[in-house]
Amino acid sequence: MDKKEVKVMQKILNMNDKIAEELREELSKKNILFINLMSSPGSGKTTIMERTAHEFGTKMCVIEGDIQTTLDAERVAKAGIQTYQINTGPFGGDCHLESGWIKSAMEEIEMADLEIIFVENIGNLVCPAEFDVGAHVNAVVLSVTEGEDKPLKYPLAFQNSQLCIISKTDLLPYLDIDINVIKENIKKVNPKMEVIELSAKSGEGFQSWFDFLKRS
Amino acid sequence: MDKKEVKVMQKILNMNDKIAEELREELSKKNILFINLMSSPGSGKTTIMERTAHEFGTKMCVIEGDIQTTLDAERVAKAGIQTYQINTGPFGGDCHLESGWIKSAMEEIEMADLEIIFVENIGNLVCPAEFDVGAHVNAVVLSVTEGEDKPLKYPLAFQNSQLCIISKTDLLPYLDIDINVIKENIKKVNPKMEVIELSAKSGEGFQSWFDFLKRS
């Protein structure tokens, strides 16, 4: 690559960060908390959103990011809350969301009664962590089925986030997984990270998550 | 983006494809089967490699792709087979492997007794599917814990592969997942895809996998 290209790339990244910073400030002024959920595919983000919608109702809204389909948005919308779907498929199948997408989605949102906006990022534990979408809180959802070593193998997602939700804890009795090892590995890559354990199936641990949202 | 950049990007992609094609031909001449395993993080690829190594022994070798750590290579190497670790972390944390990486790794491999080379790609259901690494068979590993909708949401990985290994079937009794719906969704995005169901914990289904490898 020659210098010219690197320069262009820098410009694109800066534009992402600039829009992200503006979004964060705008939402802070409106007293709306913006949370960016990142994870591997199938960690349980959408099910967590469904349960959370039953607690917060129309005070929250969800922006779903997927390469294809509106399946997740349809699931969450059933809870009667504002839901938006971003599909990156028609735009090259991007593997992450950028702040420009979120800004466009936010322009469609009716903000008056909102207290929390969630973004469910593309299911990908690598690329989304590289892009600031303007959230106040970045949260990684890690299913216990994914194994103990994931924080060590995908450190950036954990380093660029403030919260880790360890999900699907109801499956622990059927796995050769020690949740304490997962937590030790999280601390190794991000000692300050807050950790919440929950099961979207049984509902266990959700009170801690709701408490986190209320005090954030 | 201006035209110049698009041109450069095209050049990079072509170089990847050119090296991939050369690798595939070279291994065909040597009667070595090259399989590229792609999946989300924590789908069970490494455990499948461990069990497969106990069947094929030194006839197989594994190239592990990870952003960070040599944990997977250390696990597989315990089976007494040739194992190589590619870490993309020091090179920008690339979210996928390209054929150039594989070519470099292959130069280190002692090929004389080999019948199969596996690449365990970076745990990411999105980006690796875009890059031909020179394999004869691309295989997606999908854990039943990831949910029924993943083939629809991440179609490229399924469209660019010939085989889907549905893993962790031992967990089905504890999930609200119908494996037939997973298989229907696979057929929707890739009607020709071969599907093998297995559990690396119980060993169930591994004979089908070994049979697939022996006839490929």
C-alpha cells in the first residue's frame, strides 16, 4: 500500500470516531443511555433483549445489526417496543457496524420517552470491537458454551468494553467449563471489567443486569 | 472511494486467489486433502481436531489460526501430530486468514507422510468466508447452541462451503432448538451442502466425519 491509501483510511476512521463522539454527546444531553452489545453469533443477545424489553417496555429501543434477515428485529418488536433493523448485506455484507449507520437509524427513532437505546452489533467477536459506535457502554456477551479461553483469544472485544455478560449459565451442569476460569481470563485482559452472569432461559441473574442499567 | 482504490483492492484479492489456486493444485499433486474449518468462536473446532487426530495420527496436520495465544495449537499438538499456529495479532489482529499466511505455514510442514491438512480459521462466521485459502473443502462448524437461524443470518459461510458439521449435539436435550430447523435453514442457503451431526464430547457422529474424510 502506498501512503495515499493509508491517508484515506485514516480519514475514514476519524470520520467514524467524530460521528460516534457527536452521537454520545447528543444522547447524554437527552439523558438516554446508549449500550452497544457485541458477541459471537448465537450468544443470546436477542433473547436478552426480549427479557429486558419486558422490564423496561417503551423506555427502551433496540437497533438490530445483521448482515441478512430481519429475524432478530421481528423477535424483539413483539415486546411492543421501537425496533430498527440495519442489514449490511446489500452494502457488501459488512462484518461490523459503524457510527454512520447508527446515526442514520437514530434519525428515525422517536426519542421522547426513551431512557435506553441498545445496539445489537453484528455477531462477530473480532471486527465490531474496532469501531466506536458512540455508545456510553460497550458490553460483550459471552455464552458459557463458547469455552473458557475466549477472553484470551479475542482480547480486543474485552479490552474495549466495560461489561461482560456471561450468558446461558443454565447449561453449565452439562459442560466441562469452569465459570471461575472464564472470569479469571476476563480479569487477565481487562482487570476493571464488570461481570454479570445470567440465563435468559431461567431468568437467573437478570436482576443484576437491570440494576446495572438503572445505575448506568 | 475513488476508482484508484477499488483497483488496488481488486489486485490484493486477485493475489490471494492466485496463491490459493497454486496451493490447491500443489496439494492435489501430492494427494493431500486440504480442509478449511470455519465457525464462530467456541463451536468446538479444536475438540473436533483432537478427536480426529486420534483417528488419523501423523497422517494429518493442523494449522491453527488465532488472533492471540497458542492455546489451540498446544491442545492439538498433544495428540502427537504436526501443528502450526498462525497468530494475526502482531499483524493488526486480522479477522480472517489469507492464502499467503497458509503458503508460509505450508513451507514449514513436513509433507512426506501427510494425507490431510486442516486449517482452523479465525473464529468468525463472517470474514473468513470471503477469502479462498486454497482448500479443497471448506467446512462450516455450527454448534447447536448458536441457534436455528444462523445459516440465514450468515449465508456466505454456508454458500462458500461444501460441508456443515453440526456440533455439540449432546446439548440438544437442554436447548429449545430443533436440529431439523437448522438443517432446513442450511438447505435454504445451500441446497447441495452435506451435513454431518456430531458430539465431540460423546464421540457420536464421528464415524460419519471420518468416512467423509476418507472418501474426499
